Amino acid sequence: MTEKLILTIAVLGGTGKEGSGLAYRWAQAGYNLIIGSRTPEKAERVAGELNAELGEELIRGLGNEEAAKLCDIGVLTVPFKAHRATLEALKPYLQGKILVDVTVPLVPPSVDTVQIPEGGSAAKNAQELLGEAVSVVSAFQNISHEHLHGDHPIPCDVLVCGNNPEAREQVLQLVDAAGLQGWNAGPIANSIVAEGLTSILISINKQYKVKGAGIQITGVPRENAD
């Protein structure tokens, strides 16, 4: 049994399009998957829909706190307005674990304008709030949910930022398992760029009437990405 088969991933606040799409990809890749929500019934419903799509019972739905307790790796996919409150509620259950923060500081209605939160970035704020016993890694902000369902490779790259090199490496494995190309993009402070790029991509989607604009890194051989 490979390492990824024994890991449990909880997609916290994972009933939206991005969270459920990532859960779908990782369930296909063999990870144990939990969808978390403030409302367990909603998590159960979304898990059931994904299992029907997958053709197997691979994903469970639980409340966020129970999901965070059971996971090896948490993945936070909540809107920015719920970011701090969710982290405060889940802090006791994430100690000693990796938290992948997918949050982007979008401020409706101007979601196509870059917003820099106080503290520099959502992921940096998460690291400071949770403490050093949690390894926060920023990733997946620039991937449209439009790409995630199915088993096809996705022609978009993922910037992975975090202060713990081993945690970054673990998240790069998750990127690969999702059918994406990941890049070690340095410490958590660098997440400010990845988070800001999302608003730029939303603007490109609007201007060019597309749904899934993404980024790709050039000038480096693909095999050197990690």
C-alpha cells in the first residue's frame, strides 16, 4: 500500500464547487476523502452526489470539526469572509497536521480586483492564527473548478507556498495526484502573489469570455518542477 492510500484528506468547507472538485480528484487517486461542512447534512448530500459521479462510495460527509479531527491533511476551501471564523473553530483539531489553504481574499462585487488583506495574505494569516504546530501550505488558488471533474490532465500549474519544506513536498504530491503540475514557490509570504493572481484570472475570464483561465510556468523543464 502506498503512502497516499493511507492518508485521509478532509476538505473543510468543501461543499462548494472548488472543494468538491478537489475531493473528486483525490478520491479518484486513492486517498481517503471526507467532505466537511458547518452543516453535516449538506456535507453528506454533496458526498453522495460525488460518490454517484464516481460510481463508488469513496467520500464521506461530516461536520467540519469531526472531519478535522479525523484527517491527516486538511484542505480549507471557504470564502474569505468565513476564513478567520472557520480557522478559530478548527484550530484545536488541526494541531500537528498540514492545512492546505485554498482561500483567496475576494471581496464581492469587485472580485476581479486584487485585494490584499491586512497581514499580507490569507494563508499567512492562517499560519499566524493556527501557530507553528500546524504547517500551513498555500495552493490551488488559480485552478478553476471547471477543470476538476473527470480524469483528464489539467493544463494549469499550481504554486505551492509554505514555511515547512516537508509539508510543501507533501502538497506537491497532492497536486500531482489531482492531475496538475505543481511548483515549489517558497515560503508562505509568497502566497500573496498566488492569491492575487486569482482576481487577474477572473478578469481575463470576463474579458475573453472563457471560464478556466490559469497559469503555466515557462523556462524550466517540467521534470524539474519539484
